[in-house]
Amino acid sequence: MSQPPGNAETVLVTGGTGFVASHLVSQLLDRGYTVRASVRSLANEAKTGPLRRLDGGRGRLELFEADLLAPGSFDAAADGCAYVFHVASPFLLPEQIKHTGSDVIKPAVEGTRNVIAAVERAPSVRRLVLTSTVGAIFGDYIDVLSMENQTLSERYFNTTSTPENNPYHYAKTIAEREAWELAKAQDRWSLVTVNPGLILGPTLLPASDSGSLFLMNELMAGYFFYGAPGFSFTFADVRDVAAAHIAAAENPAASGRYILARPEMVSMHEMARIIRSEYPGKLLIPRHRVPDAAVRVLGPRFGLTPDYIAKHLGIRFAVDNSRSVAELGVAYRPVRQTMLDHYESWRGAVPAPLSAHAEAVEGDGADHVRKRVSAVGPTAWAVPLDDRVDHAEHQPGGDLRVDVRTDVAVPFCLLDQGGYQLVEGPAAGQGRALDVGVAADAQQQGDVGQPVFEHGHRAADEQFQALDGRGVEFLRALRGLRPAV
């Protein structure tokens, strides 16, 4: 990458509070730019406050309120900018998507149109850098096996995704194609797209809905405690992705599309193994890989369709990232560094206030718990949903003893046999301290209150019952979750 420009220019980053965008804002500020960042709401101090602090008192960061779906929303922010980085577009995994059209397709497609319209009305803009995805190159992993040398390359476009199958990939493909059509219709500004794979690394802001982080939260919080399925990912560090955006803007010769990913894929088991090598006591991190045959049989009970499994499980391919290395100067960080930095950042996240989820069963917090609890199934282990556990060990008979720090409230769990008992902290002296076994045992003892989770998987409903009195309050308090990062 070139040296910081001598005369500071003004640039726009859309979606400034996002995982990638916040790193981009930080690096641009460090390089001397005056940065405008769009946010959904200037009144949301929880998100805008940490973003403003990235400026470090330099006075070169200005926030603009903008809506991806509102025509003209980005006009004021783009006016006077040399470069526009359109990063804002929700990256959601299938299980995060409730309404395909409104959740992913409209923000991606209409948001791109509205940002390009703002660029068209801002004569100062010389280049638009669009954040796309490798998902605009392939729909399913099996598609890459039909590419030349079974290698992922920028010269392909995704032709297999639909609103029903891989809606995020479909939305990003449609958005990128439209961007290229609009760019070709004029000659004043140039378009460069960057197409990253799974993006991991440390987070700069306290909360993000990124699907990359959602997936890693599941891995690190114990969702795959029983073992890691044989899925692999194209992989990039968020800091490298941000730097590549800047190089794509600054290099006059940059053109076309750039895959941003390491040349080799990285499996979930490899990610887990890296974390365990540094933190061997973290028993929620999976130790083993689940055999592919078992995933094919049990996967549907965890929300994986047979079609998805057939097109992704066990499939690995090479990635041609040569353009990003040669033309953008990207020097990809080692996977180990990225994973450990990501994990350290995740562990250091500030816990969400318990009051946010302490009363109603409904709401974001309860839904977040249900997703993980309901996927456990009738015979699997229900494991803690938070990493804030100092020690865990298997006890005779298959029970799991968990020692919890005295100043931290964590979600509870009940095992299929026996139970979960808090042996430290304020919970230890409260009522029965959750040592109630499965619901059937609790019912026989006459200690059952109302179910904490009313609409989850039936097996989960049977196991997660609130105790009367202090037990009820205790279980409700324990539904507080750490925020996504």
C-alpha cells in the first residue's frame, strides 16, 4: 500500500458501525483522511459513541445518518468525497434471516442503487469501492469444483443462488451485477469490488450482527461442544480486508474484482484446534471433528438440509488470490494470529446488562437463547452459552461440573443425565442451585414453575423449567447474554 496522502482527502464509508467498516474507518483516519461514516441512527449512542472514539480527538470523523432504502439518503455524505466505500449491507447466515426480501435482498440491491445514485450526484467522487463477497462468485461449494482447476477465481459469477437457496449470496450477486452495469454506463468514476470470504479478527466496536461473528460466537460459546462438523471456509483477517479496501481506492491501476481470502480454506476443526492450543482449559471449544457420515444423519436435526450438506460438507478448494496480492499488496496474516486475536476480542467483550433480558421470555435475548437450545435435540448435551467459565470437568456418571466466576452471571444448562450445579458465586446458595436434573425429576419433586422457554424445541422445553421462588428469579437473570461482536 502507498504512503498516506500528503493532502488529506475526504472519503465516505457506509455502515460505519459494522465489523469491517469500523476497521476501515480506523485505518483511513490513521492514513490522514477526513472520514465521513454513515450510520442508521445518530441517536444510538451505544453504537455511535465507540465509533466516534476511533477518531481519538483528531476531529476528522463526521457521522451522517442514512438509510439504505431511502433515495437521496447518502447525497450529503458523498458530496465532496474523493472515494466512497460502500460497505453497508447485512451479512446474515441462513438461520439469522427471518424475511428474505426485507432482511437481505432489499438492503443489498436498493442500498447499492442509492449509494451509486449519490456518487452520480457528487462530481468529486473518483472511485467507488464496493464490498461484495465470494458468494457473488459461487452459490454453493460444489459450484467451485466445476471451475478451472477447481480453483475459486474472480472471472466467475454466481449463477445458482436464488431467494430460496442462499439468499445472501443471491442478494450480493444481484447487487454487484447491477453496480457493474451502472458503472459501465458512465466514464467519470470507476468501480472496484472486493470479494472477501469469511472475515474474522478483533472487533473494534462492541456489537455487530455480522454472520461471520455469529458463526464464530456459536463455535466459541459451545454450540459445537460435541465436535466440529467438516465444513471449511475461505478465510480473511478483517484488518487485511480493510487495508485492501484502501489499496483498491488509492491504486489508480486497480480494476475489476478482487478475491480477499487466503489461498487455502480453513475448517471449523482447525479453527477450534488453534484456540485450544493456546487455551487448553476451554472445554466448550470442540476437541474432535464429527465424522461426515454422522453429520449427514444428524444434520437435519440441527437445521442443515440434506441439499446443503451434499453441496458443502467435506468440500475444499483452492483460492486464487493472486490479484489481491500483486495489485493491492495484501500480505495475508497467518490463520493462527487471526483466530487468537478474534478469540481474545470475543472473551473481552463486555457482558450485556442482565436487565435487558431479565423479565420477558419474548424478545431478542430470549430468541437468541432459543436458537441454541432448540438445536440441542432430545439426546444431546445442552451446554453453557457463555464462555465466562473458569473451569469445567466431567464428573463420574456423565455430569459436568462448572465453576463460575463469582462476579459473572452465565446462562444455565441441564445435561441429559444428572444436572448442572453452580458451585461458586451468588447462585450457589440460592434455592436448589439448578441441580434439578431433567424436568421429569423436577416435576416429581414438585418444584416446577413455568417453563422459561415457551416456544422452543420440545426437548428443550422439557428440560428448561424454572424453579419457584428464588429459582425463578435466578433463571430469569441468567438469561442475560454477552453481546454479539
